Amino acid sequence: MPVYHLSTRINANVPPSYLLYDLSIYRMDSDRNKYLLVNVKQQPFQDNYETQRHMTANISEPLSTIYIMEVTLYRKTLLETICVSLVPFTHMYTLEEFANGKAWSAVKRENPCYFESTGIPKPVSQGGETKVIKISIPERPFIAKEYAIGSPRDPFEKKLIEYQINNRFNFINSPNQGRGSLCGPAVFFYCLQKDRPEVYAQAARELWRYGKTKIGELMISPGEGCLHPSGSFYDDDGSQRISGLDWITMASLRDSENAVLSFDTLDSPLAGMTMWQTLTEWFEKAGYKKVFSNVGVTQAGIQGIHELNEYAKKGYKVVTLINDGLLEGGTSILTVPTHWIVWDGPVTEDADRSIHLELFSWGEVTDWITRGKNLSFFIKRFFGGLVFKPLK
């Protein structure tokens, strides 16, 4: 098994010899157990502001594996060493990016940074002097047109988004597209949340901070319309139509794929349609490996159910295309593909011939199948699916 020498770099305007760093590089599993590649404290920088190249143990992870990087900075003075990072800087990169010295950004603010003002005012004994320091803060990327920053109903307010991210990280709830036609992004982010909760959380935080993120090779960079959506985020009773977090993640992913149509309002049904080729690309770029597919525009039949059942029993990610009329609460009276779901087990049949399936849809995992319906009803609204290995 290979070993790797991992590093990152920072931006600063003081000599690197004045600075020290803590560096932690880790990943988590679906139970949020942490696996460390690097964990060092108060190390010196190289002359080019790059960290030391820290050697890993022998590891068998593929180069596409995503890791979280945490950096804390310290400033040395004549008398003491002071921590100058209120919270660790975090970013995510693949193992390959770390190993090849690419775990940093050409955009200054997307790296750990430390800058000092250089002006020295005159002391009061010499008449005193005022120095003006200008600190620029980029505008927050996501701002809803109907809810300005400071509005009590701002869906993208920092504390609200962080609260929602923490709930997802701790599996308190799951992605929910609400009324938005975002079932494709919903199943992708649900699988990511379950397999790599720290990657889900980091992607959401990067989108909120920078208006873009990269999950493995999957670049998510929404357009201006998606960053500044129109429409109401709330119903008359005050309940959210879609959370700010789900817009930031799911609408951004869908909008990133649209060359012509923009996902810029809460009612963008055409811009929200996801084909299986696009869904497959999202999963594979994020590091998932597809092992089977029987999805299409025609019904997959009982043989298609049997094939996917075998994968579901073995713990694979089974993502299927259905007509939403198959589910309780579905509104479609047609038998055409309209909706993506994720199986949480195999399809089963009761003694009275009614069909059951625990599945993820609309933010919940439950037996969504319309009560009392038989196999024939299921087959007419089932169009096969995609199977992926869980993401490690």
C-alpha cells in the first residue's frame, strides 16, 4: 500500500517564519467516525507559505477519496505564540489533490489567510495620528430578492443555515425539495448525506461562503438567477416551502447543469427536470461507482424489480425513476416517469398482494407506496433505476 506526502499553502503578508500551523486532514464514514491522515500541531511553514509535506501511513484509499482539511494559524512574537484563527479554516480536496500539491486555491479568500496592517501611527506624545484601515468583505452570494439581508425571514441568514447544516450532519432530517422540482438533486444529496455527512456539510458551507463548491470532480457553480432567487420561501401559515439550505445545495446543483434554462425562482419546473444521464454524471464525478442500470423511458417490469431487489439487499444505493402517482400524496394520474426516489430496502409483497417499499422521497424515509396497491400498479409506474456502491 502506498504512502503519500500531503501539504497545503496559505496567503499572508508577514514572513512565513513568523507563523505556525495546526493541520488536520481526515474523512468520516456514514456513522461519523473520523479517520485521520494527518494531525500535526504548531508546525513551521516553508519559505513559499506551503506547509511541510506530511507523510501518511500506508493507506489503500483510491485517489478520488475526498478529505476535509482543517488549518489553524498562529503568530509568533518575541514573547509568545498567539492563535490568530477564531475557528479552523476548512476546505475539502481529493487525496490526489493533496498528494500532487494542488490542495489550495488560486482565489486568495478560499485559502487560510493572515494579514497584518503595516501602518504605525504616531504616539499621543508626538501629537497622535489616525490610520485608516480598509477591510473588504465580499457580498454574501445567496440573497433572496424578497428577503434582504437583515430581514427576519431571510432564508439564507448565517445562523439559520448553520443550524440547518448541523441538523443534516447529525441526521436529524434529510434533503427536502418541498414544492420545487428538484427530486434529482434531492436523491443525490440524500445519498451524500448518508455516506459522507462531513462532505455534505462542507459542500453546503462552501456554497454559502463562496457561491460555489467542488465535490470530487463535481463542480457546482450556480448562476446569478439562482444566487438571487425570486418568489416566496414561505406559505401563508409561515411554513417554509423550501429551506434555504436545500435551495443552496439542490437548486445550485441543478442550475449548474442548465446552459439555457435558469433555476431562478421557486417555481421552475422545466429547469428542474433531471435526466438519468445527468444524475449518473453527478454521482460518478462525486466519486460513486455505478455498478448497474436498467433505467429508461419504458417500464422495467417485474424482472427489473428483481434485479434491483438483489442490490438493495446487499446495501447498494438504489436510485429509481418512477411516476409520482405510485406514492401516497403523488398527484400524477399518468404513467410516465416524473420522480426520483432512493430505496431503503427491497420491494416486498403482502399476503393480500399489496406492495411495500421503504424509500426516500420528499425529505422522509418511509413506506411511501400508495396503500393497498398491487404489483401491476407498481410496474406501470416504475421505470428502472441506477445502482451505485456507497461512497467511502
